[in-house]
Amino acid sequence: MQSAAFFDIDGTLYRDSLMMEHFKKLLKYEVIDENLWHSHVKQTYENWKKRRADYDEYMLELAEIYIDALKGLERSKMEFVTDQVIKLQGDKVYAYTRERILWHQKQNHLIFFISGSPDYLVKRMAKKYGITDSVGTKYLIDEHDRYTGKVIRMWDAKSKNFAILNFVDKHGIDLTTS
């Protein structure tokens, strides 16, 4: 049995939200319509920044817009944007969390990322930091390699606990030493 460490990404390792960064890059590269930001999310974002709205409210609204905006987009056409998010934002992490990851690696512990961010971003972040395995919100693809607008969420504690139990079974982890 092995010891392991489990990390969230958004707000725990990464200093913001990978999904938010991806959304911004999709706007910048004109993959999705900039009006989605101005007509929907911007006001909630401003309210959150001024502490007049809850972060979860802002993120849930963003997630709904993001999921809908991806519907019908080809996965292969988003690879560049996804890579840019990790290349440009992947080092903007909390020093303490980064140091804890390094400590666990030196102890030969297995390390896992479990995040509500899209799985394609979580996997790239896991690769960047040499993580054993990862899971994020899964964005489903149709037979034409296009996003369907359906997701398997990894946002809540119940989903994340289920992911931990899957990793325990898959990797032979002793939770009492993890």
C-alpha cells in the first residue's frame, strides 16, 4: 500500500481558476464571442470583486456560459488555447502548495489532482508538475470530436470523494498514511 497526497487546483495550487483563464483566452483568440463576457459574466464578476456577490455564484454562472459556449466546438481547435493557458499561467501558483508537492515527490508519495476545472486543463497541469494521476470535470465529446455541452462535474465534495476512492482502488493507496 502506498501513501498519497491529494490536491485541488483552483485556489489551492493555482492562484485563480483554470477554467476562467481558458475562458479569457477563448475570448482573446476569438474562438467564442466576446459578447458572452460583457452581456453575462462581467457584472457578476465585478460584484464578486467588490464582495457584493459570492464566488460560487460567479463561478457557477461562468461555468454555465463556458459549457454552452463550447457546445459544437471541435476539440482539436482548442488545443492551442489550452496549451497557452498552461504555458502562460501554469507557474502562477502558491509557493506553499508547490513546495508541498515537491516534498511529497521527495517522499515518493503518489500525488493526485482533483479539480472542478476541465479535465483537459487539469491533465496538462498534472503533466507540468509531474503528478501521478488527475481528474477534472469531463466535457463530453460526440462522434465528430465536438463538445456536446454535457459534462460530468467534479465540483462538489461528493464527486471529489468518489474520485479519491477510485484512486485508492486504482493505485493501492493507504488512506491512513495519506
